[in-house]
Amino acid sequence: MKKWFTRLKLSRQIAVVCGVFLLIPVLTLYYTTMRSARETAIEAKIQEAETSRDRFMAEAERVAELCNMSTQVFLNTPALTEHLSALTAGREPDALALLEFYREDLASLKKIIISNPDLYQIRVYSTVSGIHEMMPILYGAERMERLSWADKELPSGSWVFDFDDTLFPNQPATPHILSLVTDITSEYGKVGVLETSVRMDEVMPELFSGDEASWTVLLSENGEVLAGTTYVEAEELPHIPLSETPVRTRLDGRRTLTTRAFIQGSDCVYLQVTDLSDIYAASRWQALWLFIAFAAAFALMTAVVSRLIRRMLRGFYGAFDGIRAFAAGDMDATVEVTGKGEIADFAREAGGLLEMLRKTLRDNLEREAQIQRAETKALQNQINAHFIYNVLEAIKMMAEIDEKYEIADAVTTLGKLLRYSMKLEGGNVELSRELEYIRNYIDLMNLRFDYVITLYMDIPEELMGQKIPKISLQPIVENAVVHGAAALAADSTISLRGEIDRERGRCTISIRDEGVGMDEGALERLKRQIAGLEPTSSGSGNGIGLKNVHDRIRLSFGEEYGLRVESKPGVGTTVMVDLPYREPEKVEGGQT
């Protein structure tokens, strides 16, 4: 390396030295960037896992409480216990008593099932076969024997996970049933079995919708899978640490996040696993490409710096070439002096030296020795220390200038803006995301103007989850900026308000500026452009942008929705966006 470095030209030596000193912070930034990007992605996975855990645990505890409370209601119904006791004692009630028991007692118990849509069934099985069954609650012992858990000696109050309901052989089996099985006792001993059940695929869909990247199961205390599908070897499950907070582990040689915690009110353990292999693989690929980019940038920078330094040292090289030609025997060789500064002074001195050499070349050896010493001294002064200091100082200043912290927030905001606008996603987006995009846009506009644009939002919380076409409000806000704040060139406010009309199932988002407004002719022309009754200009103006938003809303939601515009000269302009309103708790399928 030393021999290679000494053979380089001076300009390249300086470029290599500068590049090496710059390479250290670049490599540090490279490592920090890769690690930060990977940790950011993992942190996002941790937050997703915590959200999923909280939602699942809350739902599981709610289901357990519902089953226990419903069970207690049935157990505390004396008429039901008396009827089962009579059957056990062999006293079959007469038809009138059965009818009264069905209409008064079982009817009230049936309301409990109907009033709780999360309940699948509540069934009571007598210990006696061949009784008069009263569906959907009371059944004989022979019915219970058709269920998979009937032949197991279950303690009273046991949970049975993920089995198929095969009570009626002439009907398709209902899968993924979770039941709380409790004995009903009286002075005759055990007189019945109470089964309170829910459908796990409805109340705990995460158990049946996972894949290798993220999956959830329920385990027994010894690690046996009770419900859900695992994607690792079963013997690894008991060794996963108990922690309600996601922890990093290795399963099947892969990096994962795991959450393993007891569920209150049920005899099971919650386990959620998220595979991090894709994040680490992506990080490695990003590191490789970033390294290639850094290497290419370093090579390019070295070449550019070398060329710039060579250009700066052009006078020096000219002087050096003249001296070299003279040393090779060209007695007429001269040094061209160009520009000003220390390099030009050096070239001028070198030219004078050559002239002196030409005059004294044939002098005695003492003069020749003096000339050689002068030449040696001149060569030692080829590199001016002050010049090198200036070059290094300039590089230092460039590095310091690059750390413009006041621009960091603007760059971050612009990054959010670009990620949102360039991300490919189908369908519509939530209003809250569109509002965040508008906030970022206004922040960037305030960097551009000398005056301040204030964004005022009065949006009900119920509207934050409403779906709207992506980047549909921003063009309206941009028009408010151009024809409001920019037109006035003064501090102004852009207001966004949301209103809900539940009777009509509609909501309206109004965007108002404090601009110059429009007269009736201009307003009518704009309305006709939005409605497509008059062509819009492709140049500056608000017609084409508003028409595009209007068309997108109508395509998404129907002809009765879209834009409305109101304006008064000297007061400002208000654009109202009419959208369908959906209650926040409503989801597809009509469930809550």
C-alpha cells in the first residue's frame, strides 16, 4: 500500500487522504443507518404484536367472563335443577308440567342466549337418556355422547378447546367450538352437565388466520396446542419464555418475536409469534446495496476531488513539466505562469530558476552545487503547507455545512409526504391519514412563504376512520393556499370542519380560506367545470384539480356525493366535500 501510494501523483495522493478521512464518518453513518432502519422495522413489529396481544387478551377475558356469568345464571335457576333431579329420580313430569316448564323457565333462559350474540349455544344434558328434549337447551345423555369430549372425565368447570359440534348427525358439523363444561348437582348427586360455548373462529379469528410470518395459538400450561396452527416444531413451544411483552427469540433457527402469557379466567396460555427473518434479510440486502452505493460514491468522489485538485495545481504541474523537460536536456524549456496566488508565484519562481540554470549551467562545480541546492529547496517548497491547510479546512467546512439541523424537520416532513403519496395501495384511505398528509403539506408551505399559514381543524373523532379517496383533500387545500394565503401575501388561516348528518347517512368536510374569493360569474364557471359542463384548462387554476377530486369521489361512492363550492368576493371560498357516513363501530358483515 505504501509503494502504491508513493507512486501516485500529488493530486491523487491528496484526494485519497481526503477520501480516507471522509470514509470514517461515512462508514459510521452507514452502520448506524442500517441498524436504525432494522430496529425501526422491528419496533413497528413489536408495536403490532402488543396491539394484537391487547386486543386478543381483552377479547379472550371478555369471552371467559361471559361464559362464566351465563353458566352461573343457569346453575342458579332452581326450576332447571329440580327438573333434572326429577329426571334422575325417574319421575317424568306430565305434559302440562313440561309445557309450563318450557314456557316459563326455559323461555327466560333462552333469552340469555339470544341477547348475547357472541354465545354459540348453552346446552343442558341430563344424565338420563330418552327424556323429553326441549331444544335448543335441554337434551338427553345420548346426545352428549356424540361430542368428542363426552368420553373424557372432565372436572366441573373445565374448558374444552377447538372441537367440532356433532350434536346433530343429520347436520354439518360446526367447527372451532370453545365450551365451558360444568356439572349440575343436587341432593341426587350429579343430575346434568351444562355446556356454555362460543365459536372461536368468530370471537378469536387470529387463531385461524395466521401464516408463517405471524401466527397465534392457545397452549396448555405444559405447552400442548389447544387451538390454532403452529409453524415450528412442537417441542420448542414449552421453552418459549413467559412474557406479556414481546421478546426476541430463535425458533427453528429463525429470529422471531414471541409473546406468551396466561389468559385470566381460562385454563390456557396465549402465544403469538412474529417472524423477523424477512426484516433481517431485507436489512442484509439493503446493507449490500448501500455498501455498493457508498463504494461507487467514494470512487466517484475520489476521482472528482483528484480532478479538482489537479485543476487547482495546474500551475504547479506546468512548472514541474518545464523543470522536467529542462532536466531531460531541453535547454529552451520554459515555465508558463497562469493565474494568481501561491501556485503562480511558485511557477514564476520556477521559471526564474530555469533562467538562472540556463545562465549558470556551464559554471564551476561550486555554482552547480549551489544551483542544485536551490533546486532542492524549490522542490521542497512545491507543496505549500498553507495551501494544504486551506484545502483540509474547506473540506471540514463542507462537512459542517452538511449538518444543517434546521433543515432536518423539513426533510423529515417531505419524506413523510413522499412515502404517503408514492405508496401503492388499493382502495381508499382513512381520513386521519389524509389529514396528517395535509398537516405535512402546510408545514412545507410555511417554509416557502414569509408569512404563516395556520391550519385549523375541527373534525369529530367519529370521522377519523371514514374512508376517502387518497390525496383528495390536498388539492383543495392547495387551492386554498394559492388563492387564499398566497394571493393575500399575509398571515391567514385555512379551516377544515367536519359535520355528520346521521339521518341521511352523510358527512361533510368543509375547507375554507380567507382569500379574495370569486364573483358570481367566476363561481358559476367553476361549478360548471367541476360538473363537467365546461372544459377545464390544463394550466394554473383550480378547475381541473377540483374536477378530478369530484370525479374520484363519485366513482368511489356514487353520483350523490362530490364537491360543492361557495365563495364571496373579499371574504373567501369554501369547498364542501360530501361523503357517505358509516358508524365507527360498524364493520363489514353487520357485526359490531
